[in-house]
Amino acid sequence: MRLPPLLLPIFGALCSSAASVKSPRPLVLWHGLGDSYASDGMVQFGELIKEIHSGIFVHSIYIVDNNDDDRKACFYGNVNTQLAGVAQQLSDIPELSDGFDAIGFSQGGQFLRAYVERYNDPPIHNLITFGSQHMGVSDLPTCSRWDLLCRAARGVALGAVYGQWVQDNIVMAQYFRDPTNIETYLSANHFLPDINNEIPDQRNSTYAANFASLNALVLLLFDQDRTVVPKESAWFGSESIPDTKTGAQRVLTDKTIIPMRSQPLYTEDWIGLKQLDERGAVILGTCDGEHMQMNRACWEPIVKQWVGGID
């Protein structure tokens, strides 16, 4: 139906006004170990975000566009290869072309940080990570009794964590950082030492420049976390000297943790973290509970403040 001529100017003004209304900045999610991009929990979280920020575009990163295979890929695969695929995936989404905010759950957090450092095109504006292992883990994540996929991967990794096959194929081994065997970690692990710029003659200034370009870095730690060892890795803390062992994992005291601002990575600013912190762009937060117990009282204020801004 054609509009009457007298209504055309009014209609044109309304269209112009509607076109000037901007949508919230898009959001990208990266799930954690044992999860998948379209699991019930991930879908529900995305829907809750849309209730908070009406009109927001949300994309959940996948390694394989199939729930079962995507879950397998968070245990088995080469992280560097997976990252390259994700970078291409994000660059192919038109809604993300002007940049986006990002939330990483558990290992998804350090993977998103690696994306910022290595690619960042399109760029991340605010990066939020929940219980991530930014300084790695000094014991491999535990598995539930019935999670056979996880238990199999963990068993293989523990057998030869710095062996070439394990480092090329077991995801959790690629952020294992043994404080009693740093030299082997630096030479055998081709993911975490690289994104942390820990190798003296291979430090990449682009990583630091890209990471420092973030508007904000929000790091959430779970105060009762027994899955991530040490839990302070979520805040760029790391284990200094191993303490005693209880069961399958180390028990750490406060004295064995090197906090973020005492790390050489920070003091010498290998990745731009100090630069971010000195301009007030690093926000440290705590969530009550065990690893990935996503209490709404913790995540909702974060999402309201750091997600869905309008440029």
C-alpha cells in the first residue's frame, strides 16, 4: 500500500528518528570446561541478559556447531587452532563489526583474553571473566564421578602433562603451570606462556598494546573455589611454593600465593595489565560459592554496569 502524499513527510521523520536509536553494544559469551555453546544454562543466561538489556545481540562462541561435539572440543583440541577459528567466526558476524563486550566463564575467560591479545578484530570493549585461570592452574581441574569425558582427559593429562601429544590435544593441559617445573612449562606449553608473554626473548608488544586497549577488565573470583587451583588465578595470582596435599589437589595457604600486583608479568607490564590497572580499568570482584556457582546477586550488577553500553 502506498502512503498518501501528505503523510510521507511525517512517516519519513518517524523513520529517521527510529534509525537514530542505537542498540546496546553486542555481547559475546564463551562457555567453560564441560559446557557447550547452546547448553540449557548458556541459552538461559543469554535470555536473562536480553531481559536486562532490551535489543542486545548475544553470540555464544562454539568450536563445533553441535552441542555434543562442542562439549568434547572443550576437553580435546589445540587451543591455538581453536582460537584462530573463533577469530574467524567473530569476524564473520556483521553485528559484531563495530566491537562488543565479552563474558568468559572459567577457561573461556583466558581464551577471550588470548583473542584480545592476538586478534581483537573486531575489538572487545569490556572483558568480564568468571573464575578464569589467567595464571594457569597448578593442579588440573577435578571431574564429577560420572563425567567420563572429563575424567578421561584429566587422566591422560596427568600421565604426561608436558608431553607433546598432551600439549597438542588436551585443552586443560595447555594452561597447566607447574610452579616446581617452570622451565619445562615455558618450553613445552605453547599457549599460556605465550599469551602471558613469559618467554623473555619472545615477548610480543602487540599483545600488550591490544590488551591495554580494553575499556575495562572485570575479574571475578569464586571465594569457595576448589576446582581452580589456585583460585586466585582468576585475579592473575599464582602459586609460589607447593604446600601439603589433601586428596587429589594441593591445599594452599595465603603465603603461597603471589598476587597480581607482585607478579613480574604485572610489575614489568608484559601484557599491558599494569597499564590497564593504573588507569583504573581493572576491577576485581568476588562471587560467593564454589566454582561457577553463578549467583544472580553476583553477576547481575556486573552485567548491568559493564555490558550493553551504547556508544
